[in-house]
Amino acid sequence: MDKHEIRQLVIRKLTGIAPEVDPVQIVPDVDLRAQIDLDSMDFLNFIIALSKDLKVDIPESQYSRMATLDACVDHLSGLVSKK
Amino acid sequence: MAEFVMPALGADMEAGTLIAWLKNPGDKVARGEVIAEIDTDKGVIEVECFTTGIVEQLLIKPGDKVPVGTVLAIIREEGEAAKPSLEVPIEERVIREMSRKVDAPPVERLKISPLARKTADSLGIDPRTILGTGPGGRITQEDVERTAATKPSGDGKKGERIRQAIAVAMEKSKREIPHYYLGTTIDMTNCMKWLAAENLNRSAEGRLLYGVMLIKAVALALRQFPELNGFWQDGKAVQSPEINIGLAISLRGGGLVSPAIHDADQKSLDELMEAFRDLVQRARSGRLRSSELSDPTITITSLGEQGVETVFGIIYPPQVALVGFGKVVERPWAVNGLLGVHQVMNASLSADHRVSDGHRGGLFLALIDRLLQEPAYL
């Protein structure tokens, strides 16, 4: 899966959790939790969904590397490429 | 015969609209089984039956809006013989129920045509807010349509209903409950370390959130402070034998609901996490059950994720206490004369002074603190 496909997947998972969010309005370098009003349960569900779809393990210690859309895509691309 | 009535899902609920029956006359029904879906200010609620038997009669039809307490169905309990049908029209049953509500202010009969009332209900507009222009002030279909045109559409209507429901409950609380407030700061360092180590060995699906540790600590503490776990009803305190923790869950688009995790003191952290996730998911998709909304014996609200450090909560009547948690933050903290950086969190108690006093409230918060210092035993 390339970066573009991972970005699309991340956006799909985010809008699945927050259906009111317009994907084009997501600012790629702004904190996702603040921007989309994700609480820790939303964020955990987001991690679970990505882990399942990409078949990668995302430890809790790596959450801080997934704070923005861009950071999320970069980090996940790295995890996928190491598989 | 048992009467299945429109439940009161909180102090703010006055009426509900039947969306669908999930059982037909003659069907068997077990205690706890969902038999109807009802639309309320809190969304669509799955209503459970509180007796085991056979559905004898369904007394209202989908689309009917009736006050809390109205008999919706008759359930023939196990071992009972069938009885002749109760041919009481829905209008008469509603009027009977309204007249039973002796505590409620007198109901002034509204001059509104049946068509206009039906349209107003379908649009979520309270007919009492409509200015009638017909003969003698009667509300016409045109009046409803004109009012609807001036109100926001779509989710706005639902949001307004939720806001109105919250307004009623909070106004009642502040008017009737003499609150007292206590606060303390809890060292969460042990808890957060234990949680990080525990989650390290778990897949994402099995991970815990620190919120479930707060729920468990409150639930266990309530065993020793039963006066904070219950209701103020008919002028006296009533303690609950069950510890059902209501969780304030914010809804996307505004508003909140506070459904319960039943018997929270008896659940493991994993069971609490599963129940917590399930409740949040169903609260936000509008699929809560009646018992979850009517059964909380205390409420927890946690606003730490919004950056709030201290919560001064308002009790949800008829409950008698609410516990608030703020954000976990790093602070300089001295232990045995040694200063270090610790993770700490402010906890607060809002309690009904008719039922408990500050001394017991303070001991309750102190016990929650002690329980959180030994997370492995939660």
C-alpha cells in the first residue's frame, strides 16, 4: 500500500468515527484530536481500525507520532514498509 | 397481568414516541428482552421488558406519542390465563395518565387541529411554542409550517431537543438540590505507569483507558459510602443496592447522555472497558437501552481530555452525587519530603446536602485516592 492509499485509508477511518467531518477540511499538519474533537476512546478505535486494515501493531508509545494527518501517514507508511 | 409502560428515562423525560414494536401479540418475551424502540429527546432507545411472559396486547401503534407512565402493552405473566382485551382507546389512556400526574402543573388543553399536531410532532416542534392564528387562537397547519420555516433544519432540531432535555434536568437540579462541592488532587503516577506497562503486552483491541480505572475506583468506594449511591425520592434518601455508574458521554454535534454501566463494582477492568466502549458507540449512534438511561445511581464526568483541570459538576436528579475528574497533568509534587515531577489529577465531588455531609464526602474522595494508588488491585 503506497502513501496515497494510506492517506485515503486514514481519512476514511477518521470520517467513520467523526461522520460530520468534511475530509477536505482536515488540515494535514494540525493536531487531529483537537481538530476533529477525538477523545481517547475515538483515538483508540482509530488505532484498532488501522491496525486491523494494515495488519500492523501500533504500540501505545507510538501514538505521539500520529498526532497529525501527515505524521500519521508517514508513521504508518514506515510500519507497512517494515512488514 | 403486567403493564408495560412508557418508561421515564431520566428526570427530564415527559413523553416518548413509539417507533416500532419488536414483538407481536402472542409472542413470548423474557425479562430484559428488548420489545420496543422509542424516540426520545436522547435519541432512539431500545426498551426492555421487566417481566417474563407472553405479549397479550399492544395498546399503542408506531407514531403515537404518549406521556411517561402510559400503559403501552399488557404482558401475561407465566402461568396466567388469557383475559379479554382491554378496549380502552389510546386517547383515554393518555388522559388518564396525564390526570395521574398530580405533581405536574395543570395541563391546559391546547387548541390545535389533529393534522397540525401530527405535523408538529413529526417536525419535533413543541406545539406550545407555536402562535395560533386560527379562530380563538387555534393552531392551524399553516401555523406549524410557518414555525418550522423559522427553525433550523436537520440535526439542528435533534440538537435543540437534546439541549432542551438537558436544560430541564439541570434547572430542576439547581433549583431543588442543595449542592456542596469538594475537591482533591490525586497522584496518578502509579496508575499511569501500571497502565502503560499493562497495555504494552496487549493488542490495540485489548488495551485499557485510564478512565476505566476511575470508574472502578469510584464503584468500589461507593460500597463503603452507600449514601452517595442512590436517589432523593418522595422527600427522602433511597440507597441503591446496585452500583450503576452513569457516564457523561458527549455526543458529536452537541449535547450529552449519561447511560449506566450496571454493577460496575463487580466488573473487572477488562469488562468495564468492554462495557465503556459499547456504551460510547451506542450512545453516539443513538442505540441505547432504556435500563441504561433509567438506572444510573451516580454519575461520573471526566473533562480532562478537553484540557479542564477541575470539574464543578451538577447532580443529575434524582441522583444524589456526581464525581468529576480533570486532566492528568505533570506537576511538582512532594512525597515524604522529596520533591519530584508527578502526574496528578483533580477529582471533585458534587453531592446533595440533604443526603450526605462534607465529612463523609471528604472520606469518600480520600478512599478513591487510596484505591488509585494500588491499580493492580482494582
